[in-house]
Amino acid sequence: MLKYLEAVAKIRGLAKPFPVTTVPLDSATNRILANPILADRDYPPFNRSAMDGIAIRIADWQQGIREFHVRETVFAGVDAVFALTEGECYRIMTGAACPPTADSVIRNEDVSYLTGQRVHVESKQVLYRQHIAQLGEDLAKGNQALSAPCRCDAPTIGTLAALGVRDVPVYAHPSVAIVTTGNEVVAIDQQPDCFQIRNSNQYLLRALCAQWQLPVVLVQHVRDKRGALLETLGEALEHDIVIINGGVSAGDTDYVPEVLEELGVDVLFHKVLIKPGKPVLVGTAPSGNVVFALPGNPLSCLVTFKLFVEEYLWCCFGFGHARFKKAKLLNDKSKKTPVDEFFPVFRESQTDGYTWRSHHGSGDITAALGCHGIGWHPQNKRDINANEVISILSLSSF
């Protein structure tokens, strides 16, 4: 049986980059940028005033001139008509191009406007190029503006727009099939009897896929019958990623592993030395599509999706940095098992740390309610002491 890090290594070896496509900018939010974007020109493309005020020649200030005549007003998007001579200035607006004969801007708060187009400077000090954003100081033409991969969040979308990128190169989304199993599982709009449960994991998995904007094309529930599983999983294997929930352990009706084998799925691994989620299975269909069979308990389902499905997505989208971050666990934690344990952690307000809370087991529907991430208790470590730094996987996808 594989250890956790051995299973992760196999997942990484399985991952291949998703194809690259283009989408319109107004559809690119939260997509994964696939190619770096270069600056099409200098940014700013001219010396730009950062303030409303006046633009002067610094040489005039250095010669002791404190009262200037306004030669003209320069608005954003408009070029100046006249060059400055000694003792002259421009009135200038924020965002306007600072004309070549001016090399310092003094903000309105530091001047007094007099009659007859005269302005008196109240400042005690004026510096060369103050309040002027210089040509190309943000980006020079041809420089990399955006690296890839990266998620197209709001600032990224704004930057793409500023760069004139109307068609955004992004990774294509894989199609997903979700198949839940179990005789005891009923639809959420059905009143369960004493020994039945509602199909919460179907909605959990759909929500997890939605965080990655994955198109879930097939969603189906199947009872624990070999024939029905064979038919449904055969259809599901036509999709890029197949996520199966339940029927993967060692019970008499856990038919999923043998049905997958009958369908030609090459099992990469089945069972990992982790808690919760030990029965997890990962394999590939003859077509190359990837199969994740996750345990049926709610917390096990969440944890194995985060650990294995998201690891696969992370690698296929081209991210190279580690997914776990380091943070303090504020309370003590012990474990008895010699395996990697994963547990919900909760961010404590006004601190830089997290806490964990006890629960009855991975079948509790509220075990992860309100959590902010998944903590990692390494297999070779019995105790975690309060305020010790541990690895935490954020509940958000990025």
C-alpha cells in the first residue's frame, strides 16, 4: 500500500497539460492563463501626471521663481500646443501627458491661483520629476506583463484589458462525469427512511468542481449492482475525468474496483496509507481518461478530492509551486495511527493561526463545516504541540 507522498508522485507522473484554447476577455474570469503575456508598448506610454496641479520647469524653481504664468491647460488625452518659456507653467490634470518642456508637477494643494492667469507656489521644496509617472516605468514594451499559469482574477482581467488582449489564451477545461453509488443513498428531495441517507456527496463534488469551473457533463447515481455500474461507468469513461463516490472499499457490495477492471481501467493505485480516505483508487481508462474513485463518507470524499483530484488538476494546469502553506496550529493534537492524517482546520480571528476540532468520524456531515483548510499530521509524527507550524491545504482552489 502506498504512502501519501508516493501516491502524490504517481498523480504528478500521470498529469499532462490540458490543451490550450482562447476565450473572449469577458469570459476569462477565473480561467487559467496558459501563455505569458508581453507588453505591446511602454506603460505608461508617455510621461504622465499623477496629480491635478501645475507642471513647471525645475530650472525655474531652482532659479528662485515662485510665481508662474499659466501658458495653457493640458487635459488627459490631449497634447500641449505650446512649449514653456521661463516663468511659465501648464495647468495639468491627472492622467494627462506631461509635455517635454515641463519636468515637475506641483499638486493643486500646494499652489494658490491668482488673478490674470498667475499661480503662486506655496511648497517649500519641489523635486525634479515629482508627481510624474515616467515613460515605461511600469512596463517596457516587450517585457512580460503576466506570467503563466495564473488565475484570471479581477486585477488580471483589468491588466489584460489594458494590454489590449481581447482573446485570452487559457487552458481548456476537461469534461467531468460524477457517479455516486450506494443502495442506501437517495435523492435530496426524497424523504429517507430510517436507514437511508441523502446524496450529499453528489452536491459536494459538484461544488468542488465548480470552484475550478469544470464542466460537469454527466451526473448519475447508481445502486450497488454490477450490471448497472458496468453500464453507467462505461458511459462515464467517455469523459476526461471520472469521479466515482462510494463502492470502492472492501465490502461485499463494493463492486467499483472490479467493474473498472472489467472496463479496462489501469489502476494506478488502490488504497493509500492516509486517514480519512484510505480506500481511494486512481486509474486510467483505455482512452487515457482519468478515474478517481473516492470513499463514500463525507469527510473522506472532501479530503481525497482535495488531496488527489486537485493535485491532478494543479499539475495539468501547469502550476509548479507547492499547494500546501505553512501556518501555526494553535492547539495540541495527537494521533495513534502511523499514517498521514488530514483534518479540518479553522482560522482563528485576530491571530495568524488555526485550530482543529474533534469530531466523531469521517461520516459526520458537519465535520468540515466552517473550516478554512485541511491540516496535515505526518505519518511519522505522533504529537503536534500548540503553536507548532504545520502544513495546511487551503479550502479554496487557489
